[in-house]
Amino acid sequence: MVTDDNVDENKSFIRGKIDKNVPEDLVQNGKDKFQEKDDQNVDIIQRCIGVLGRWQIYVCLIIFLVKFPVAWHQLSIVFVAPRVNFTCAENDTKDCAANCSKHVFDQSVFSNTIAMEWELVCQKQYLVDFAQTVTMLGILFGNMIFGYMSDRYESFQKLVHLNLGGEIPLVIAVALQAISGLAAAVSPWFWLFLIMRFLAALATGGTMVTSFVLVMEIVGMEWRTVLGILYQIPFNLGHLLLPVISYYLRDWRHFQAAISIPSIVLVSYYWLLPESPRWQLAVGKREEAVQSLKKAAKRNGLSTDNIEDDIGNYLRNKDLKEAEKGKGNIIDLVRTPIIRMYTIVICFNWIVCGLCFFGVSQFIGQLGGNIFINVALSAIIQVPSTFGACWATKAWGRKKTLIIANITAGLALLLIAVVPSEPDWIKPTLSTIGMFGLALAFPTVYIYSGELFPTVVRNIGVGTSSMCARIGSMIAPFVASLVTVQPWIPPLIFGVVPLIGAVLCYKLPETLDCKLPDTIEEAEQFEKKKKKSNDTENYFLNFFNKKELVTVKPN
């Protein structure tokens, strides 16, 4: 899932320098072969070390490990604050009466939760939902702060000539994730738990951005789309491990500690991860970049003879390219009618992903049946869905894939509102089908948004629209908790919203195998020409159909 995650080629919006050196018109959008281009326009890293080799695979596999804690911290609320039965300690008093001073909780499944420990029931139930909203808010701030830190870190190193690695922001993020996560596990007060949870989420948002950036910096353009989708697989597996961990650790404090400790091991990134050659070039470390590229090329079995010359030519042309490159701003996303329509539709679909994916993930924990099996099934189904996104986005196109994914999720979730509770496997099965659709939609909308916006506003467009997913995810826990009001309300909302997203997608063009526009004017003209072409085609079809009807004689 992109999730989330899959946060964000939001990379260039968050960390502006990483792809300044890569012409945006080379963004991979499904073509088997790129259009012909001058040698000077070929990505310098790809030219030196190839598109994807043993060196890139080694780095990607190490970085992918960071996605396990990302899933754990984003989705841990399902087991930190599961729905449990309770009664008032005074037997003659109603469970949520104002004069009920203490509650007795059912500990047959979980021995301790935050709701049990701090009496977060009845009038305080909203605090459980607020804890998850704080988490998603932390993710949003982490995306922005660590992305900004990555950018400023480069500028700072240029200024003071520090010889530190480009992976430092990622190391800081995983260290903060471990410390704050463990601090949350031992917090004696709820307000301190919220603060530590926010910091852990902030660090998690940082690991999402910085790790994705590092992957995109070293992988050739032909594989960026596929790797951007497969980057979700470790998140899916992390999601699958959550019910396993919780099954053996039924106390929320032990569970919280267990999902935080592995981040300590990831501090070893400081020694294990090689510096990114693209980052080295960005901060002016030419000799180090040449040596890194030579090592990577040798690992990939490629010649190193021309690397120094290629780097020299690249650096000579770099400033000229950046001077010629135009830039847009956030106002351009709503200034013209076509781009405004793209922005509204794609932002709504990002909200769909954030609201429904994280909302349904939490809602599944409140369905009948075994909570561990329900969550495990919803996680397992995401793996084939993510692999399927690689095939579907190319075979069906981005538009059709997103529409199918939204309709699948919407219908499955709507059915939960109307089917009976017995047998108890019906609703978990429908929720699993819904998660399949949502897991397919998340990476698709990410790719789609990166191709819809023209070059001058692509970074700000992808970044702004993907942040809408965080808005959806912050609302999600409150929607999921409406099950206590009426059990049909959450699945109704989670079902209708994707269907609206599917309908809106009909206003978008297909971007598979299409040349991506460079300017807003090109995007506007493309849409107008497409509409005119469709009108002309329909005219001729109608003309020939009418002609056929006229020339047919009755028997």
C-alpha cells in the first residue's frame, strides 16, 4: 500500500534536489522503450551503473527492511486499543452512567490495552480515536520535516564541508523511532503516551520519505515504477506480522516495545548503506561519487572506463539545464480548468485511499470473529494485490485499474452494511475483498498522479495530492468508531467514498504510453485535442451508422 506509504515520486516535492538532474520528460509511464533522446539527457546514474543490477538490489533489500516498522507503527492501534467488552464495577449502575467510577474489562483476549489502563471508554472513547489521529498527523509532519531536513542537510554540508553520509536523515529517523516507541511503551500517563506516539509517527514519516528517496536515487528509470510498487510489499508483510506479534503479546506495553525494538537494529544503516552517488554529486563530492559509481559498476559487472568522463560532461551541463527548467507553484494546480479538474479528482482519490485503507484496517478489528485471523487475512490479500498492480497498471492502464480497484472496494464494503452477522465469516471475507481493492488503488493513484501533472507542477502536484491521504487517514479512526452508534454506518461511508472516486476518474485521461506534458499549456491543449478527436470520431461513427440504416431495404 501505498500506502501510505508509498508516500510519496513525491520524493522530488519533499526533497527537491534528488531529481533536478533527471529530465522530467523521462519519467517512466509504462513504455517498454523510451523515446529517442540525446545522450546528454540520459540519467547519469543509469549511464554509469545500469538500470538495475546486483548493487541496486542489495541496497534496495536493506532499505526495504525499514517498511516493517512503518506498518507496525501506523497500524498498531488495532491491537493497542482493540474493542473490548466492559461493565461498571458497581453492578447496580449502568456501564456508562455518570456515577460509575470504575469499569471491569473482559480480559479473555487481551490482558491490557490503553482503554483498560486509562479507562478510555464511554465519554472518553474519543481519546482512542484521537490517539490514531495524532499518529497520522505525526506521519504528515514527518514527511515534511525529514524531507526538508534532507534538502537542507545537503546545503549545510556544502557550506561547512562535512564528510558525512547522505543516509544520516534516515539514521536519525530510525533512532528517534526506536527511542520514542520504547518511551511510549513505558509511559505512565496518557498525555505522555500521545506525545511519544506523535514523535514515533513523526520518525516513521521520516523513514518513509528518506528511504523511498534513496531507492529512487539509485534505480534506473525503467524500473522506478515497478520498484515504487514493490516497495509496498515489506509494508504488507509488516502488516501481516502485527497479529502474530499481538497473539503472543497480549499486553499493549509488551506489544509496543516489541514493534519498537527492531528499529534499534536499523541504526546499523549508518555502516551498511553506501552513500548515494546522486546525493554525492548534489553536494559537490565529485571524487567520492566517481569512486562509488565505479564500485557499483564493478558489482554489476559493467565497465568503469568512461565513468569519470561521463561525470565531467554531466557536471558541465548541469547548471545550464537547471537554468532552462521552468517552475510552477501551488496556484497553478487550480489556475486553469483542466489542471484544476485533475487536481480535484486525484486529491479526492488520495483521500479515498487514506480514509478507507486505514479506516477499514481499524474497522476490521471491531468485526465479529477472531481479530487475529481477520487482520491477518486483510494483510495477506494485499500481497497479491500489490503484485497485481504492477501488471494491471500496464495491461489495463492507470485509469481503468483505479476505477476497477475503487469499484471492487466500494461494493465489497457496502455489502458489509447489509449482510447478516451470521455466519461470522461473511463480513471479514467482504472486508478482505475491500482491502484487496484498496491495496490495488493505493500504488495506482500514486503512479497516476505522477503522470497527470505537467513537468512544471509535477512535484508540487504529487506532493500536495498525496498529502490529502493524510487528511483521510486522520479522519479514518473516527469513522471506524461510528460502529458503536450503528454498525452499518462505517461500511456505508467506506463503501460510498471509493465509488464516488471511481465515477470522478472518468474525467481523467489515460496516461499509459503517453508522452507526459511539460507545461500547463501542453496539458490543456492535449485534453482539448483529445475531446475534439473523440467528438470527430463519434460524428463519423454516427454518420456511418445512419447511412447504414438508410441504405437497408426491407424484405
